Amino acid sequence: MSHIRVAAAVTALAAILAACGSSGTSGQTQFVNRVDGICLRALSTLGPSPKSIKNLPLFGHEVAKNLTIFVSQLQRLQAVKVPSQDSAEYSAVLRGLSKENELLRELIPPLLANNLQDVRKISASVAPTSLAIYRLEGKLGLLVCQRSV
């Protein structure tokens, strides 16, 4: 995985789960609006995405700051009342987000140690997890809003 792909994988994590509204029942609409609010609030607190990962330790500090936001976001998302027909998919989204947070936590030490080989290994696990979450959001009627870089 090239430096650009490592940066793209981690940047994608900053954008994951910013849900946009969709049509549906009143309960579904409330669910989507609640998730949307939580995710947009989290996105608004993230720092700018690094333009380069040439300085891995600096990038590691950014990932560490953002991880605290992602952990808090996950806690708020876990408290959302979910329509019964969406509970299985939403539970899978929450498990995926938890896994992403674990991968980010694992990614920080090699970034800070400037260990590109370990960064590449861990980053290879991030993209499939993010893609799985993206697909589940689609099943729930949620759209992923890309954060402008």
C-alpha cells in the first residue's frame, strides 16, 4: 500500500458514518436524523485531514486526536433508539465502528515510531472494515457524506 493509500484509508475513517437523511417511516426518519446529528457533530470537531503522511509521527498525533472523537461518537451512536427492522444491520455498523477504533488505536504506535511497514499492515485491515460499514449504511438508508479534504 502506497503512502497515498495509507493516507486515504485513514482519511476515509474521518468521513465514515456521517449519515444523511432519507425518507421512511416516522421512526426511521427519527433514527436517521439522530444518527445524522451525531455524525455531523463529530465531523465538525475533527481537525483538517493531513495532506501528506511523510511525517508519520505528526500523522500519528492527528489520528490519536481524532480517535477520541470517534470513541465518543460511537458511544453516542450506541445510545440511539433503533427501529426493530434495522437493529441487526445497525448492530453490525456499531461492531464495525468499534473494530475501526481498535485498528486506529493499533495504528498510532507504529505511526509515532515512524514504522511504515507496520502502518501498512494495519492499514490494510482498515479499508475492508470501512467498506463493510459503508455497505451496511446503504441497507439502512443512510448515505456516507464525504468530508471535504
